[in-house]
Amino acid sequence: MDSREQFFKQITEASGVSGYEREVRAIIRQRLADLTTIEQDKMGSIICKKVGASESPRVMLAGHMDEVGFMVRHVTEQGYVKFLPLGGWWDQVLLAQQVVIKTSQSDVWGLIGAKPPHILPPDERKKIVEKKDMYIDVGATSQEEAEALGIRPGDPVIPACDFRILGGGQTYLGKAWDDRIGCALFIETIEELARAEHPNTVYGVGTVQEEVGIRGATTSVRVVDPDVAIILEVDIAGDVPGIKEEEHDIALGKGPTLLVYDARMIPNLALRDLVIDTAGELDIPLQLSAMSGGATDGGAIHIHAAGVPTVVIGVPARHIHSHASIIHRQDYDNALKLVVAVVKKLDAETVRGLTA
């Protein structure tokens, strides 16, 4: 693995479901401690300030630290763990998946299960098993045995998946690309800017609890009070069987994306065009994306105070909101190059012009 792949392995394998982002926050702090001034809001979002040639404009680069996962709700008399989802899960992707329960004592491995089809009547076999009917089997035979492992309500449950390099070496499988890829982007953007001049002050922000209602973005934006914001995210790759090109034509390996619409934000048009023009100048392939059924931290950030010019730049990923998803290295590398170039253009005059 090269250094970037090693970084991807570290940041994706860290545990950090919504509300339990401590491990991810520690990685960000370790990477940026020598380059930025770091503070933390009272929700747990980490805010890394990198001063450039001027204190303003204030540029916020936001990526959320949390991943979708679960929380222990109840331990049954037989020792099975009932759980609550943290973030949006599709029931079909859960059964037979391995998970790790992070208890106060240790990590406890388990398997998501449900009533076996062999004992179901024919009509029930055709139905989708719902989360409420599933359980986590940790190998216990009683409530006392499970509780002796340290399992109790409120413990976070993490999808289990190791980082792997696939195929020809350009595609990567891992958990939590949504949105450790955004965290990686703002970390590496700041590291790039530390070796160059930029006419502004940059705030790399790892937000908490995005998957349960963009909560960390709502508080951290008040701390930063930005003049302009770039949200760094995954995007939904539509290059899989069953999706028509007119439904969603975003593909792996075809470049980073720029979100032109989502359910909670229409981007600032001048900033949108600045991103498009910058990509063209640098010969960076850029895919334009629309997402009617979801939103990002930008939903809270762009309506802060009198409003913040905001865009979302994404890296396409297949199979998000499951135990594992897949990205393409070239999409990430080009996204990083694009974000760095855009930030370097955001001087006071340019930012004033975004809302002129």
C-alpha cells in the first residue's frame, strides 16, 4: 500500500457511528495538530483552523465523521441483542452481516440473524425481513452470559469490514466511505495548503451525527461562522445493474461530482460555476449530480445566519449505507486537486462576488 492507501485503511476501519465519533476525531487531531489550531464544539465536531494570507474570508470544508450503524436496545432472556439503527439502513442488506459491539469492557463480535426461512410458511418467505424482527447473535445462551460480556443498552454497534484494494488496484472496498472520504479530503487539502499560499483562512471540520439529522453541522457552523463552504461527501454511483442512465448517470472512475440539487439545498450558483470552471481549467473530469432523496451537511450550513454560499463536491461510491462500499482512486485524487484549486481562488473579492 502507498501512504494514501494506508491512510484510507486507518480512517475507514476506525469505529464512529453517529454519536460515537471519538476514534475518527482522534485520527483527525493527530494528522492536523501541527498544522492547525484545533477546537471542538460541545456536540463533538472537531474544527481545525489553518490561517493563510488573511484571516478572511473564512472557508469551511466539512466532512462528517459518523458512519451508519446501530445501537444496542435490549438483551433478551436467551442472550440475543435487539438493536436500533443509527442512520438510514435498507433491511435487505443486513442479514448474515458481522458486526462489532463496542462495550465498556471489550469489542464483542456478533452476527445479524432472523428466523430461518426453513420454518416460515411459504407466504412469509417472500417477504422482506424487517429490522425489528432481527437480532444480533453474540454466541451467548442467556441474558446473564451476554451481559457478562459487558453488553448493555446504548452500546454502539459497528459494521465489520476491512479495507481492501480490489481489481486492478484502483478501486477500494471499505466501510464508512460515507463520509470518511470527506474527512480525508479536508485533511489532505489542509496538508496541501500548508505547502502553498492561500488568500483566506480554512476551517476543516469533522462533523458529528450527520446520519441522524445533520446535527453537528448545525452547531459547528456557528463556531466557524463561514463566508463560504464546501461540503465534502460521497455521491451515489449509478453504474450498477438496474439503474437507467437517465435515473442517475454517476459512475466510478469518471471524476468527482458536483451536486446541483439535493432535498435540502440548491448550491450557490456563482460558486457552482467557479467549481465547474476550475475543473475545466485543470482538465479534471467533473460529473454533475442531482439527488432528490437525500441531503448533506450543506442543508444546515448554507442557511446559517444570513446565508453561506455553499457547494457539495463528492466522490462516487457504490453501495453506500451498507456494510461496505467501493470508490475509485482517480476520483478521489481529482477531487483533492479540485478542492485545493478552488480554495486558492477564494479571496475576499471572489467571495464577495458570490452573492453580488
